[in-house]
Amino acid sequence: MSADGAAVAVDGLRRDFGGVRALDGVSFAVAYGERRAIIGPNGAGKTTLFNVLTGELAPSGGRVLLGGQEVTGMRTWRLARRGLARMYQRNELFDPLSARQNVALALGAARGPYHLRPAGERAEVDEADALLERVGLADRARDPARALSHGERRQLELALALAQRPRVLLLDEPTAGMSPAETSAITALIGELERSLTILIVEHDMDVVFRIADRITVLHEGKVIADGGPEEVRGDRLVNEVYLGKVLER
Amino acid sequence: MTRPTKASLSRGPRVRRWAPPFAGAAALVALFTFPDWSASMEGSRYASTILRDMLVFAVYALSLDVLIGRAGMPSLGHAAFFGGGAYAAAIAAERLGTDELAVTLGAAVVVAAALALVIGALTVRAAGIFFLMLTLAFAQMAFAIAFQWTDLTGGSNGFAGVRRPVLLGLDLSPPDSIYRLVVVVFGIVALVVWWIARSEYGRALVGVRENERRMRALGYDTTRLKLSAFVLAGSLAGVAGALSAWSFRFVSPNDVGLGTSVTGFVMVLIGGAGTLLGPILGAGLVLYIERVLSSAIPYSQTVLGIVFIVFVLAARQGLVGVAVQVWTRVRR
Amino acid sequence: MSPELVLQQALNGISFGALLFILAAGLSLIFGMMDVVNLAHGAFYMLGAYVALQVVQATGQFWAAVVIAPVVLGLVGLVIEPLLLRRLRGRHLEQVLLTIGVALVITDLIGLVWGREARTLPFPPGFDRSIDIAGSAYPTYRLFVIAFAVVLAVVLYYLHRRTAIGALIRAGVDDAEMLAALGVDTDRLFAVTFAVGAALAGLAGVIAAPAFGVRPGMDVDALIFSLIVVVVGGLGTLGGASVGAALVGPAETFGKVLVPQFALALIFAIMAVILLARPSGLLGRIRISR
């Protein structure tokens, strides 16, 4: 598939940090509606990749395309307005605000902030509550984000990303730090997300990856070493040597 | 912050929701009529002068709190807009040949806003300590200009003989009239700040304060948001400056100086950043120490410094914050 | 401008720069180590000058003041850091605010104890004359200031680069957390650094006093200038303080002669430009901290 027909694609992406080459010519294309998992050992460049995709880091070379349009070097907030949303690995929430207010802020981004009408009106509250309901936080709507448990904070983190009504969703280790029950719940949630949404997910939990992913891209030392369906990747010798072998040891 | 829910549509909580605005309006009326109902009391004239000055600086503190308390942008250069507005009001009356309130106050706001736009465009991208130092540097530039441009500003001698405004034929020079003008303007500014705080714009500022990274990820242009807050805060400070120029009939380079910037910070912190009442209380307390206490004891600034240190160490949330904490604990 | 005038102004600029170096070194050190912009620095400078005044009044000895004032300020710093600043460890904005409060208290107490009129400190005997340089008289005290600053810079350089305590300070500027993890008593290190910074400010106050006088409000001027020097030259390093001082001193002096109307504004403009283009200053090293 060419980069132009993809929901999100990178072409020859490079990123250097001083002498270290974190991304070394990474190329892949994700089709609309696809669930693409990005896996690789620690230090493979997954987080750097996400940071470049969201515009928080500028690439040292290569291109980033969103919906066929070149967006290389575009600022984070502009990319967000074009339908790119991210669920951060380490929660980025508004701690003193309630769960409902957190979501309301996310919802308000589309409209822009320059409105003098009072915050928290009926329509907005209803919309926010609906989203909280969807991620399973309906009963915690009024509680400040800092008072939520870790799993609940991850749920809120997902709710924020969904509130942006994205077309491309980046999930950065969604199950990080979660108990098995919480992991199950959030994996089910992700599985239920509509197919109009394209999802890229970075994960270490292989069960989650093989449950969700349509295709898997494997990174190692900044390079793509495999790119294909789950069975293909699972059987790939290089991948097994480099990565899955280590995982099986755990 | 409570949000309206179905429950609040019933009788009890509705009363509770409307009590604060009602109390505020009542307080404003009491303030406005103060010269009348206190006329027979001893020291009434002195008291209304002190009150007037407290309200002028309450406006200043409220404007600075938009930056510090709401948007999370601590600045040490806010005096640039306060002094800028003060000089603008004074110079406009002299040069434009009219004392009309709309014109002179308008001049103060326009000059302060323009200054804030220029300085803000250059400083707003910096964070934390760098923003602090950049705002300080630019304010000091303004101070230097005020100090040395003697033809325009009167230089180190200051601008004396500021003409008090006229409102559609009504001369506001008498002390009571200026006092009432200050009360009215204070009321308007407090209303503006209160409205902004509960608006979507205000919530976006809180978002920038709490987690700018997340705001950008959500699609907010935080640089523009911060700049808008900076200009808004600067404009309101300009209003305070005009009031100050008219109250004291004098503008000096110190109004643009580091001391004034610091004083604003002290007021906001002691009173309680991010609240409506906080900056007002802070201004009142600091002015009380500077004016009233200073005539009783010679070490009033030491007292202020120690009070400030205590608050920084133990009560960062200020008087209002402490009061809220005590109240929550008592209710349990 | 005649060559004699240029020479005179150049010497003025250099001696002013020398003074700025002594003044700014302490501020730079404190920021480099502790990430704190010590806004009480001007107050420390002022206190140094007033202590010197007291010492000279009591003993008639300027040189005694040169020793005593920094010691007094060092003790003040040793008290303030553990008592107040340490409680706010890690909260940089609060620490800066705290130093504001300290400045308020110190300047007011100075006014209470010594009064609020301007005072003068006589030049030390031996340096109260002028000597002939290129055809005009030039005060020997200013030459002394230059020499003193050079000697001080050499001493500080030696201590900074060649002693154990200097190494600790350099390491602390680089990464204080790492030092703590390695078992170094960073509490004590910070207290000592703050004390040294305060002492240097006090020393600057003594040295400046005969030339610039002793009066209320001198703290604000000193603070502003030390901030400019440190920002321009580089936050956190002694080298930065010297580079900054070497640039700002002559710039201020020549500016006052060439464009008297806007000399001051020009200096701040330079500061702002450098802050915008290179936030860490020409030579500085900063850690991105809140």
C-alpha cells in the first residue's frame, strides 16, 4: 500500500539524539481502520516514533503522512486538529479537575477555547458523562483526577483521547501498570472501538497485541525488522531471536 | 469547583449558588456609599482614601492573578503594564487636550494592551524561571525608558499634576467622586475576572496551567492561549494604573519598577492565587501594612516580608486557600 | 571622542565590569548549584556595604571591613539556607519567592538600624589619590578594583578547578541529584554554596561602597545588574559571570556616554535578546527545570 492511501504512514523516518540514532529509516503504512501494533525491545525507538508522529519531536529526516497529506514537522496541536489523538503511556491528566471536567476540556478543543459562556453547561456535561460511561468511569465523574486509582486514570486517559473524535488513535502502552482484570477490561474496550478509527498501539503485553492487532510492525534499534500479520511475525526467525525470545523467557 | 447538576436545580443549593454574587453586589453597594454612611465617623476621609488605594491595588492584583493563578504564568514584570497604563492616562489627558474618562481610560488600556502584546509575543513561549526573568527584563526596559525619557514622562521626577477625568460633563476631581469611580471600576473588573474564571476560556487557562502538554495534544494552541491571557492581564493592569494615576495625581518610574511587580506578587500569594477573593484580600492586607501599620511602627516592611515568607513556606495557597481548608475540615 | 576620553571610559568600563564580576559570581554560583534565582542578592550586597560602614566607623580600617563583611554575609547565608530554603527543596518558584521575602526583611532592617539617608565610605588610605594616565587624572581606587577582581577571579578559579570542594561544586552544578545518590551531603553543600554566594555579594558591597556610596535602593540596582550579567554571560558558571561582566561593564559605561538617553534600556534589550536567543546565556549550562 502506498503512503498516499494510508491513514497514517512514515517514510524513511530518522531521528538522531546527538550521536545516537533512535530511528533509522523507519517506513510503514497503516490502512484505514487497521489495528497496527508496534512492538520491540526497550530502546527500539517506539516512544521516539510516537513522539515524532504527534509532532512533539521533529524528525531528523524522512516524512510523516496523515491521511495522504504530508505533515512532517507539523506542531502537535495542529495534528490533533487533523484527527490525531494520543493516549499517553504516563498519564497526562488535569489532576485537580474532576473526571468530567477533564473530558469536557477534551471535548471543548474542537470548538476552541475563546468562549465566554460558562463552563459545564448541560449539553457538555451530558456528552462528557456519555464518554465516561463508555470507558467505565460513570460513577467517578465528579471525583478529581488525582483521586482516581491507576487503572481508573488509564481509563480517563483513554476517554480524553476518544473525546477528540480522532481518526487516528495512538495508544502508548495502554495496559501499563494494570492488573489482569483491568487489562482485560481495557483490551475489551479497545476491541469495541469502531472501525472508522485507525489505531496504532505500542504494547509490551503480547497477549494484548495478538488479541487486537491486524498487523504488527517490529522495531529493533531504530529499524523495522518485520512487518506483517500476527502469525507471520510470530514465526519470523529474526523477530524470535531479537525479541519474542526474550519475552517468552519472562 | 462544582458544576451544575440536576440536584442544583432544587431550592437549597440554588440559594447557595446565588449567595456569593449577591454578597458581592451588597459589598459593592456598601463600598460605593461608604462616604455617605461614614461621614459622621472620625477619620472617615482617611478611611475612604485607604479604601480607595486598596481597591486600586485590588484591581492590579486581580489582573496579575489572571496570569499567576489562572494561567500558571508567574511574572515579575507586570508593573510594566500598570505603570504603562498610569503614564498613558496622565500623558493622554495632557497631550490630547481632553479629560473625558472614555478617552483617557481607553488610552491606558490601549497602551497597556499593546505593550502586553509585544512583550507577550516575545516571552510567552518561555516557561518557569526563564519566563520570570524575561518578564523582569522587559519590565526593566520599560522602567529605564520611563526614567530617562524626561520629555514624555517627566523622567526621574515623575509626572506630577495628573488631571482627573471627566465623565460626560461630570467632573470627577473631588475625592469622593474619584473614590466612587474606583469602586465602580473595581466592581466591573472583579465581575470580568469572575466571569472569565467560570467560562470555557477560563477553564482552558486552567488546563494550560495544569498540563500544557496535554492541552496541545488535545488540539489547543496553547501559545495563543497564553498570549491572550497575557494581554488580558496586561490590559486590566493598565486600568489599575490609570486609577492609580488619578488617585495619587502622580505617576513615577517606580510604578513601572521591580518593587511594584514584586508587590503584586506578594499580594496575590498572600491572598490566595487562583481565587476571586484572594487577590482582593491580599491587596487589602498589604496596603494595610504599608499604610496604616507603617504609621504605627517603623518596621512594617519587615512585617510584610516575614508574613510573606511564612506564607511561602507554610501556606502557599494563601489566606483564601487556608480558609477553604479549615472550612472543609470543620465540616467533616 | 578624544583618545584620552576613550581610555578613561575604557578604564571606567573595565573597573565597573570588575565590580560586576564580584557581584555576579555569587548569584551565578547559587543558580548553577541550586536552580534558585536568589532575588535577595542585592540585599546581601547592600548589607555588605552597611556592615563595612559600621566596621570602618568602629575601627577606621577599610581592610578589616573587606574581611569582616563577607564573613558576616556568609554567616547570614549559612543561617538562611537551612532555615528557610531547604524546606522548599525542589520547588524552585517557591524558593525564588522566598528570597523576595528575605530581601524585603533585610532591606527594611538595614533602614531601621542605619537610617535611610545616603552615606559615604571614604576611600582606603593609599588609594584616595589620582594618578596620571595618558594626560588626565584617574582615581587609583578604580585601578585597585580591577586588580582586586582579577586576583579574586584567579583565586576562585583555583578553588573551583583544583580543589576538592571546587570539584564538588562543579559536580553539583552539573547534577546535584547524582551527587546525592552517590552519598554526598548535598544539604551541607547547598548551604555552603549559598553562604559563599552571599559572602561574594557582601564583598562586592564593600568594594563598591567607596566609589558608589551607600544608600537605600542600592539593592535593586545591584540585583538588576547582577541578573543582567548572569543572563548575558551564562547562568551557573563563574566563567559566565566573568564574560557577562566583561561585556556589560563597558557596554553600560560607553552607553552612558554615547547614548545617555537610552543606555539603560539598551542594556536590558541586550539581556532580553540573549535570553530569547540563548536562554542559558553565552557560556551557561542549564538544566531544564521548573
